[in-house]
Amino acid sequence: MQTTKVSRRGLLLGGASLAAADIARSQGGSGDVTAMQVIDRIKANVGVPWRTETVDRIVFGSPETRVTGIASTMMATLDVVERAAAAGKNMVVTHEPTFYSHQDTVDTLKQDATYQYKVDFLRKHDMVVFRFHDHWHMRHPDGIATGMAQALGWTQNADPQEALLFRFPGTPLGQLADEIKSRLKIRTMRVVGHAGLPVNRVLASWGYASLGPGIQSLARADVDVLVVGETREWEVVEYVQDAISSGKKKALVVLGHVVSEQAGMKYCAEWLKPFIPEVPIEFVAAAEPFWSPDSQAGSPRPRA
């Protein structure tokens, strides 16, 4: 039987979790709804048929667990689930994986100490983690896209015929990049292109931009800038560099995957509240994982 060393921080989190759970119950988090009932309501309200083949499922916990509160997040990192538990919320609705692969497969992780620590924490705090990725994107309008446009202040810039295309009045690329970085509070955003490039149309690809769609998007005559969460440097990044060298007025903005979809899960928390009134619902932000020396930020603190 494998044992897990409990740190002083873990003991404090555990005590805080119990206290927060009592507070949540006194404020309406009565546990009168199960995780499965929450999921059934999500299915009934998302507005699209539920797929049989999907990553959207319970990736940890029991569907019969009584819910004391719900935390919506971009990624159910250990830090996020700890903060959710400390706030008395034992159900996490996450957009991205919990266990390091798109399918949340854990066969090769069973003996991994980091995986086991996370599982032990979730089990100890009777938590349920539900993945909500495919159908949140399939929703009309796309839930992630809606939240991101709101966070950036781009709702009025959206093309009426294409929700992910945004119009600007020739804004210089450098200015546009600064505004994006400021609004999303990004530490490590990267840009390929000339700072003075006049930007009239921006196409967004929230999250990961693969080879085919990325190149096709940049090749469009009506697109000046492609904004993505992340992409491979020998694919879309190299393509836009070559496009610029060949004389085309193009640019690429790489936000980072977490920040490129984060606001969509903040919006998700608000979307959930009307049809799950029994328990408190809160957005818990996943930390931007990267930092740069000039940001004067440090890496996450080590555990005690």
C-alpha cells in the first residue's frame, strides 16, 4: 500500500477545506444536487446533441457525490483543485485535461508520484472533476469564443458573418499586442511580425492551432494577424516567418494556451449559475505557467 507524506501546507489546506465547506453549505451549498445531476443539466442546457465519443466526462470521482460547490476552470491543475477545495467546492468543471493527455489516460501514470499526490488529494477531499471541452466549443455561440471576445473587449469588433474574425481600423500591430497583453494580463506573449504593421482583420484560433488550419488561416487575403494559444514552431511559426520574408504583410500572436481560453471558462461559471442554483459556483483561474526574466515574476513556490 502506497502512503503519501502530508505536508504542513496540506494539513492547513485540509482544515481550510472543512471550514469553507461549512461556509458554503450555510450560503446555499447544501449538497442537494449530485455530480450526475449537474452534468445532466449541463447536457440539457448546452444546446447541442451530446456526443457518445467525447472527452467530456467525469475524469475523477463518483457521479453520486453530493456537490457542495462548483469551480469552473481552464485547467484542473493541483493548485486549482487545492484552491477549489479550500473554498468548499468539491466539483471542478475543467476545460482541459486533468491528467496530462487529451484523453486523460492514466495507464502509464499509476506509479508516478506527482499523479498519485494529485489523486490522493482529490480522493481525500471527495472531489469530482468533470471535463467540459467538446460541447462547450460546439455550443452556439462557442462558449470559449464568447468569453474571450468579452475579456478582450472585441465583441463589437466581431465580423457579423464570422464570429472569430475581428475588424480593426488599421491599428499598429505593436499597439494591438500591447492591448491584448494588458487586457489578459499575460506575462509571456510572443509576436511574429513587424510592430508597425497596420491591422485591419484579426482571426482568432483559441487554444492549439495545428498545421493545416493555421497555414490556411494565415494564407487568407482578408487576414492580417492570426491569434493563437499555441502552435509548433516548425509549422505555423515558420510559415508566417516565410510569408513575411516573401513580402506578405502578415503576423502571428501567440498568447499561451491557458490564457487563450481562460476567459471562456470564467464565462462558463456565469452560464452555469441560473440552472444550478443549489450550490455556489465560482471561476478559479489556472495560473499562466510561464514567466520571463524581465517580468520580475518567479516560478511557483516549492511545497513545504
